[in-house]
Amino acid sequence: MKNGVPWGLFIVLPLASVLISGCQHFQPVSLSAERSASDFEARSLSDPSLKQFLEKNIGHHVDAWPLQSWDFPSLTLVAFYFHPSLNLSRAQWGVAQAGVQVAFGRPNPAGAVSIFPPAVSFDLPIEIAGKRGHKIAQAQQLSESARMKIATAAWEVRSNLRARLLDYTAAKQRAILLQKQSDIVLQQTHLLEARLSAGAVALPEVTSARVALIRNRADLAEAARQTAEAHARMGEALGLPAQAIEGVEFTFDGSDARGTSPAESEDLTSASVRREALLSRPDLMALLAEYAASQSALQLAIAQQYPDIRLGTGYQFDKSANQWTLGVTVDLPVFNQNAGPIAQADANRTETAARFIALQAEVIAKIDRALANRVSALAQLSEMKQLAEMQQARLQSAQAAFHAGLADRLDLNAAQLEATISALAEWDALVRFQQSIGQLEEAFQRPFKALSTIEQGRSVALIKEIP
């Protein structure tokens, strides 16, 4: 006792002040709808940070910036950089990583000071039965699950981008072929109208050509509309506003992000690749990690049957006598032996296992459908290719006959029209085949070469400190 004040205060209070001074402090930040909208509208393919991201992942310097033409591999990196769903998955992984830090933390001891009689006491909690290890394991497994969900989100972004890019390329090429067909039908109509004036053909024949021209022009207008719509939807697939892709040229040659051409996609049908998909798809891996976390949660619930120990020590000054105490405190498991949490953790493990088995069955069905679609699309493409080659041979024969004076302009025009129609049918079959390849890639979801590519993206600048 010093001047009527317990001397323990002179130890506890300075120690507490030192510890408190090392604590973190709340920093208020604001989330502004206006600022986030402005940030989105300001996104651009000329972003210097995007250039650095591309160079880091393609492994070489980009000379001309922004790029004049964007292909699928480069657009995939753009989507990985900008798309909000990936930013969300990265943020969720950050929450899970913070959970690991929480699990590694140890409980703080408690202290108390009594003024009268003067006394100081400390209470040190000790976790037993491996509880801390189970908490850490559970947090780490949940973190790994969140990390694998980034890859799942990346595959969704990539698959959607490929589909939108294919839609744009298909509509654009279809418009070109329809324009060519429209020019031929227009020539045919003029030829028939001239023959009608000369009395060489009947009116119904000319009427049929005019109707065909109107129908063809309607198809051409629809193809132009589809091209514009597909181009606009590219912005959504990339995580960019519509104005950011105005005037930008996109190209698609059928290659995937690894540069595999359709002809080289035969390996996607092999048994080994099928097994790889069932063992390495990121969504399956995420569920496996989640199941491991449920195992750790059950182990933790079982360990919590055994109460933690709290070691207590204290000092008391009473009537000129110094008294030290040492004690052990435990919760007595008389009324509750943690049966409820154990049952809940066990049920959660069973439910997680059921979700994994259901997802694996869904993946198997998706692979089977994709393989069947590829076989039928490839067969149809082969037939359309043969038909186009036959029509091209017929066109060459008609051209030779025309130049030799054995056929007139109308005969040549008819052969040209049939060739363009078969070319359009072949193109549509090729698009369906490319769609089947996309379905296969999405079903297999082969691992990305570098998961770090999708783990790091554009920093989210949506919040700012309040001054």
C-alpha cells in the first residue's frame, strides 16, 4: 500500500496502458455508390495497370498500347483483371485468410485489482485436447476452399467470355455471308426482271426472286442487329462499360487460352482427361476442402467435451500479511457434454459429403452431354463441309461453262447462290461445333497453369478514408 493506494495498481495500470497503446484503431471508410459508378465508367482498355498485368502474365513487353485487335487469350486476361465476380471471390478469400489469423490467436489472460482489501489476481486460460490445432486446421481448409472458388469464378468468367466472343464472331461472319448472298439474289432478281420484260419468263418466277430478296435482306438486318448486340455484351463479359469497347476489334480463331485448336481438342475425350476433371475441377476441390473443414469442426466439437483449464494466481495484502494464492478452475460437464454441437457438426459433415457427391454426379452428366454434343456437332460439320465442297465444285463447273458460252448469266448466278447458301450452312455448323468445344472445356475445367494469375487482379477502389 502506498499513500492509501494498493501497490498492485502501480504494476497493473502501467502494464495495461502499454498493452493498450499497441492496439489497432478504427479507421472509418466510406462506400460511395456515386464513386463506385464513376470508377466503373472510367474503366478502359488503355489502362496502364492493365498493360502491366498483361505483360506479367504473357511474359513479354507489349509495344503498341492499347492493342488494336484483341484475341481470346488477351481478352481472358482483361476479364480476369476487371470482372467484378472475381474481385468478389478474391475478397471472400481475404475474409477466409483473416479467419486463419483469428484461429492462430491465443486467448488473453485476465487480470483484476481489488482496492479493499488490496489484491491483484491473474487468470490464464489453457486450451486442452488439441482445440487450437483443430481451429487452425478448420480455418486453413476454409481458406483453401475460398481460394479454389476463385478458380471456379474464373472458369465461369472465361466460359461466358468465350461464348460472347463466339456469338460476336458468328454474327459478324454470318452478316458477311448474308451480304454476299443478298448481292447474288439482287443480281438474280434483275436478270429475271429483264427476262420478264422480254417475255422470256413468267411473273411468278420473278415474284419468287423478289420474295427471296426481301427475306434475305431481313436476315441480313437481323444479323447486323445480332452483331451489334453481341459486341455490346462483350463489355459485360469483360467487366467493362459499353463505351470502353466502342470501335474495338475482337478476333476469335477457335483457340482456347492455352492455344489449343479444335483439331487438337481430341485429348478432351480421353479417359485420363475425364478422370482428371473428376479429381481436379476447382469447384470439386473447393468442396473437398470444405469437407476437410467439417471434419476439423467435428473434431473441435468432440474436443470441447473436455473443459479448458484456467490457472489463477493472485496476491493479497491483509493486516500486514502478504498472501499469495494459486488455483485451477474448470467447467464441470454436468448438465452439458457438448452433445448438441457434436451432433450439428456431424450432420454438417454428412451434408457436405452429400453436396460433393451430388456435384461430382452433375459434373459427370455435364461431361457426357458435352461429349455427345461434340460428336453430333462434328458429324454435322463434316456433312456441311462435304456439301460446301460439292457446291464449290459445281460453281467452278458453271463458271467454266459460262466462259465457254455453254451457260448463261442466270445459270452462273444460280450456282453462285447455292454455293453461298452451303457456305452459310457450313459456317453455322462450325459455330455449333465451336459451342460444343466450349461446353467441353467448361465441363472439364482443366487447371490454370498459374493460379496466381487469377488470385491477383485489379485493386478495388470503391472506398476512401473519411478525413
